[in-house]
Amino acid sequence: MNCKEKSSKFLLAVLVTGLACSSCQTTVSTRNRTVENNFPKVILWAWERSEDLEFLNPQRFGVAFLAQTLTLQGDDVVYRPRQQPLKVSPLTKLIAVTRVESQKTTGNRASQSPRQRAEVISHVLRTLELKNVSAIQIDFDAVSSERGFYRLLLQDLRKQLPDNVALSMTALASFCVGDRWLADLPVDEAVPMIFRMGADNNPIRTLLANGNDFREPLCRRSYGIAIDEPLKMEFDPSRRLYVFNSRPWTENDVLPFE
């Protein structure tokens, strides 16, 4: 997962001006289908590599696996399916993750057209046909100029998904602190990625270590962490935990989350 870096000075200014509001518990009006569908409290991310997760207790763990990568190039969508095998118990609940990337090269920049948006949605909907998949997650580090496209994509996707299927998205942690563009998105959760934060790392770690919370309500339903970047903070036990591993998962890796 590639996290785009913002200016530390800008983020620090946001933190200073927003701390007074960080404890305000804004009511979230959107549903949370991950709760309705009794998803396990711990979800392991399985990225593009061979993974054998048959040892997992399906009552305790779910798996969010990279199902495909879609690259926006001009008015085209370049499709790359998962290349590596994934082994899980038949009872393990799966979340199909679609990674969206955009071509930044001059002459090939994404058109962000309605046709391109429809093609992305078509690819995402097809991941529901994969075995044991009962939820969708979108991983797209959209820059400012792509947020309108991304919002429309999520709105259209939500309308076309079965009503009981959860729609999740990953979110840069900085989006959850002071950047309100996530507000009112039609998703069940925005998973704040509290790892690989680049220039945002120290300010956000300090914010959380001091007992403050994310300002965006959609980011207060789950945490996204990495096992190789320990956090000094108090976790809300009611929230779902997504865990990233930079190497193939082993039984020893999941012991701390049992």
C-alpha cells in the first residue's frame, strides 16, 4: 500500500487547530454492515504473495485479500488479477480488496470519465463472484484532483452492490485527522492506515498516544496497523482491527491477536 505524503507543517497546523474537536463524538448516520454481518474482530490483509491461512480460527479472524489491481490510464482501465495462491478455511470470511492506481505520466493521465468509472465498478462487482467473498474493500490513495471521481465511484458502487454487502475503504491516516473529504461517503468504514505514514508519522502517533481520536466518524470504526510498527496508544476494543504483514503470515504472527 503506497501512502502519499503530505506536508508535516500542514498536518501539524491541522492537529493544533482541531484537537479541541477530536473528542467530539459525531453521530454516524451510515450503517455498518461489517457489524451487521458479524465479521470477525481481526482481519488479516493478504497482499500479492502466496499465503496459506488455513490455520486461522474463522470465528476470530477474517481475511482481506488483494483480488485485483486496476490502473487508470487515459480513458482505459488496466486490469491485473491476483497472481499468487491464497489458501483459507471454507468457513473464513473474505473481503475482496481492489487496489486502484492512476497513471500520472503526461499523456496517460486518467480521464476520470463516466465510462472509466463504470469499468472500474464492473471489475469490482465481479470480485463478489469469488468463493466466500462477502464484502468489498477499495484501496485508492486518491490525490485531491481525484477525490470527486472517487466519491462518484463509491456512490455508484454502493447503489449496485447487494444491500447486505459491506463496502469498506482504506484511508490515509491524515485524511481521518483533519481532511473532511471523507464525510458522508457511502461506505461502512474508512480504515485508517496507521503505518507507513511518511512525514505524517510522528504527528499522528503523538496525537493517538495522547489519547486523542480521529475526527472523521467513518474512521472510528476500525484500525489499520502493521505488525512491524508497534503503536503506543489505547485501542478501542469495539473497533475492528485490520493487520498488515510485510511477509507471509505464520501461526506465530497471529498469536498476539488471539
